Amino acid sequence: MQHEPWKEKQVKHLWFHVVGEPIQSGLIAKIGTVPWAVYCVIKSHAGLETGNAWPSNTRIGELVGVSVNTVQRAMKTLVDSGLIKADKKPGHVNRYSITESIKIDELDGTPWKTGERKYVPVGFSDFVDQLKRLAATGNLPTDKAININITVVQGDNNTVQSYNVGTEPLPST
């Protein structure tokens, strides 16, 4: 039998989505590079079908190149900014999830709405498609949970009012 070296290989691949708007809007400058790196590590650990991630603070620190205390401070920044949710139970590994936000603008660039949903890699393209449908037709999706935040800036004093509309997930059968 002939030696077939390609059968002895494996491709190591990890991928996750990074929405460009938060980067372009200055989010990294606002929260800092270490919290952004921690966010990326957590997102890279998200389960494809659940979106849940369980990396330890030690592992995150190793991958980012910082101490566990620095990871903990970065986590607080991420939770406070609404980028992640941390489910902490004493004696258990922390479970993290990402809240993905995608802004929808008017054609002239004026902000219109923001769609938010838990980041689940296999469903991300569907989420974007739903938001595109909303932007094109005004119809909220009927088969998925989605929150739409509307921010209205009024008058010369830039008074901001926020509203939330959304749909509930369909009951599971």
C-alpha cells in the first residue's frame, strides 16, 4: 500500500463572526484592548449550536497574555457594557454567552433600529437575514426571538428616547 500523507492530517479551524460596526464606531477604544481580546477569546469558544462558552479565567488569561485578575476586570467591563452575559454559580465553571447587536440605518445613514440576539454561530446568518427582511419590509420575524431597540434623537438638544419592541420565541413543540 502506498503512503498517503494527506490521510494523516487534520485541519484545525476555528471561526466566529465579528460585526464590523462596533469596531468602526470606536467600541475597542471605549472598552479597551484587553476586554476586546477577552471578548474575542470567549466568542471563539462559543458552541456552534448553543452559543455558550466555558473557558476558564486561567485559560482566557493564557490566550490573551494577562493575569486572571486582569481577565476578571475585563469581564466586568464586558458584562457592564452588555457584550456578554456571565452565568456564575459557586463551585461550577462559568458559562458565558454573547449578545450580538446589529444596527439598522436609514439609507442616509441615520440610525433606525438595533437588533439584538444571543450569538449562536450556526444561526447568525439567519439573524442577519431577518434584520434585512425587517429593514426591507418592516415585518418582524414570526419564527424567532428578536429584540429591536429604537433610539430616537429629538430636537437641537439631542434628547434621546429608547423604545424596545420585539417578538417572543415560538413555543417549542
